Amino acid sequence: MSKTTLIQPYGGSLVNLVVTGAEREALLSEASHYPSLQITQRNLHDLELMAVGAFSPLDRFMSKADYQRVLTEMRLSGGTLFPIPITLTIDKEDLPTRAEWITLRDARNDIIAIMRLEEVFRWNPQREARLVLGTTDPRHPLVAEMERWHDLCISGELKVLNMPKYYDFTDIRLTPAQVRSRLEQMGHDKVVAFQTRNPMHRIHEELTKRAAAQVGGALLIHPVVGMTKPGDVDHYTRVRVYKALVENYYDQKSTVLSLLPLAMRMAGPREALWHALIRRNYGATHFVVGRDHAGPGKDSQGRPFYGPYEAQEMMTQYADELGVQMVKFQELVYLVDEDRYEQRNKVPPDAKIARISGTEVREEYLAKGKPLPHWFTRPETAHILMEAHPPRHKQGLCLWLTGLSGAGKSTIAQALTSMLLERGRQVTLLDGDVVRTHLSKGLGFSKEDRDTNILRIGFVAGEITRHHGTVICAAISPYRATRNAVRKMVGEDHFVEIFVDTPLEVCEQRDVKGLYARARRGEIKGFTGIDDPYEAPTEPEVTVKTVDSTPEMSARQIVQYLETRGFLQS
């Protein structure tokens, strides 16, 4: 098939911020003398995609004029549609006073880029969350994270000296220019892109093949392998699935599989536009938009953050301006008697259909060690997922006990530890007081130090859980947003919040350490429940009331809950 010319990148040309050759060597030498800023993983993903042109025409972390207009109008200061703010934040204490350039370093302190310090401005996380995400609910994964970002935004010219180094799936980590080159060689002037952060099953296979046939062009399978929703299937497992499917079930002459190191915002409708914009820079003319595209699930009241079709409606509104047309994710169902998938609205009324939801995949099949049916997924996919996801009673688990000082958390945790060990679960106990003696020695009791302490516990708990261990955490953890942040670190499906609900007056009566008495006398400042708030959970998985039950009864209540969830075999 002859080579063709793809649609132009958004804004006319691909941005390229990567410096090479002699100039790079000279700038590397200079960079070691500039003040440094260690950037976050999210910043690093943003910088990488800016550097290679995936965010074209954006060529820097946003200036104040760009940022403010993106918040309110989804446009850069010059009027170009751009729905998501891309910013770099810094603490005011870390801001250099008389520096023209600063060096940006990654978590390992390696030099990534240098940035001319041209602009500094303040931002408001609550305002950004309200305008971009449509919510300030801390159950939204980005809302809780934004509260930990720094207080100033900085912007200026960027020169990228070292791209992030990857050692996995290097053959399909392709830049926009590389993807465009492969697509051009295929000879199609139309390309439909498919975004995913989940494993692909036969319904996705059918959908993507139909989408390519509908537009009469090539298919770009473009999964996100940067930051997705906490608790998602890890990208190593997912990419093994994608590779197996593409190699065995797709037309190699019209399909490109490439990985996108994007840090998702889970911003629903705005994010759908952003995803389409990015895919145009990779050469796509069409983009599949599904039901609840880039939705983060449900809020603290159990309601979805976004309507199921809001993303499709917004995409329809701006498709012509973006230059990317939408292909709707049609609802497909499996016709049992005909062994094929069909659109829901074309199914005969008497047809026998079969469906499995994502929840059923996790809860009824993988969690129980049951093989996924052949009509639902390919055998290669089923094998990979079964390997990566053992039955729930063998999966990692974090039990997070929260409540006032003296509520009974530690005593319940001790009883619970013994009961779980009896049932064959190996348990690590992270008690708040013990952690402060070792892991968090030196921290005080300011809000910032308390948050740091809880996040440290959460990090350790997440690592234990990820390696299929069981961890019981007993800490006051007074702030709801910080507990939600830990939930996201551990993973929604493996985190059980247990509210040890003991009235303040009962805790004061117990007061075995004499802390409440000292706080009442003013000898201890910022004591939870006295002159610092305790934010009770709104929807804990388990609530135990210690006034009405013994520690043993409370522990057995928790064990019973774990049995119903499948974390313990009955």
C-alpha cells in the first residue's frame, strides 16, 4: 500500500523540546550549576509528552494567562482549544530568588530539563478542581492529590536534555513522529484511535475492528501506561494482553499498538477532548469515546461524578474545531445462539444474550479463581489475568482502623491480628504510636506533619498490599482527604476503612495515657477532638461501636465482613 499524508498535528506542527548533540552536552554542564527542582511523576509524564509534541501546540508548563483561560474557557490565551491545565508547582520556600534558569530533576535526582524562570503565580486547588473536574469531593482521585501540590506555579522556556528512561516494552513506546511514520507507511488517510486504561476483551476487539471498518482506515490502539485511576490493573499486565491480542487477532497491515505515558486526570468530558487532541498529534482523524469516558467512579454520596454520555456530548460539540471526529462506543452484547456480538439496539427481542460487567469479572471470576468464559475474552487474555490476579483470599489487603485517641483501635487490631493469623493470613501491624517511634520519628503534630505521618503509613501499607500481604493500620488519621489519599495509594479494591466509633466523652473517660486531661489544661495544643477536628468517615466499609461491644466482638465483626467480601474463605 502506498504512503499517504496524515492530518496535520494540532496547531500545525509537532513541538520538539528535546536538545541533542553538542548543545545538549554544553547545557548539561550548565544545568549542574543551576538551582534544582525535583518534579513529581505527574510532572515528568507531562514534560515527556510536551517534549515530543503530544501536547502540541503547548510547549511549556502553562503561564498564568494560559492557565486562567483554560480553567474558565478551555482555551489557551491565544484562543486555541485546550481543555486541561498543565502546570508545574513549587513551594515558595524553594523558589530561587535571583536565578534565570532552574534544573528539573526526576525522583532519582537525574537531570531531565532546564527551564527559564519567566513567570511565577499563585493558584487555588479548590478553584481548579471545581472548574476542571466539576467537583471538590476528595473521593475524586485528583482532588485529594491536588491538595498536596505546592502553592506557586512556574512557567518558562523548556530545554529537555534527558528523556525518561524505560526498560519495558521499548519497541512500542513510540513518539508522535514515530507513530505517524508507521501509519503513513500503511497508506490510510483516516485513522481511528482507541484509548484504554483497562485490559481488552472480545467486546473491545469487536468494537475497535468495527470502528476501523466504519471510517475505512487504520487503527491506533493507544493505551495509557502513565498514571491512571488508582487501583487499575497495572500496565505490565495490560500491555501483555494488548500485545497478545494485536499479534494474534488484528490485521498487522492496518493496526498500530503504541503506549502513551500520560498522567490522566480522570476529568470526564474535558478529558475526552484532551485525549482526542493528543491522538490528533499522533495522526488520528477519529477517536472512540465511550460511556463515562475517563470517569473516576462514584463520589462520597455514591453518585457518579459525570453523566454517562457527557463526554460524548462535549466531544460532539468540539469535534470540528479539534479536527477529530468521534466514533461512539456502541453498546454491544453477545448473542449466545449465534456466537457473535451485536449492537444492543439491533438485538431481536427474543434473542438469548450474555453479558459480564467489570465488577463481575473482578468479583465473580478473578476473585474466586474461576476461568473467564471464552465468549467474553480470548484465552491469552484470560491466562494473563489469572496469573496476575490470584483469588481474593490470596490477594493483598489493608485494614485501616481510624478513630479518636482511646477509641480502642490498637486493642481491636491486636485481636484482629490473631484471628487473621489463625485463618492463614500473614499479618503486618502498623500501630500509630509504634510508627511514630520509628518510621515517623521527629515529626510533630501540625496538620502537615500528621498528613506526612499518615501518608508514610499508607505508602508502606500499599507496598505490603501490592505484594499480596495483609496489613492492619491503627492510626487516628483525623483528616478525611488524607485517608482518601491512602485509599488511592493502596487501591480501592484492597482497602477496608474501619471506623472505630467511640464518643469523645467515652475516650476521655478511658484516657489511659492522660492525654485528654493535658489537652483540656492547655498543655497539649492541636489535640484531636479537643482543639483540632476529627473528620469521621462518611462511607466506611465497617463501623464498630466499642460502647456496645468488646474488642473481640468488634474484631469478629470485621472478620465476618472479610468473609462476605471473599478476603477470607468461609
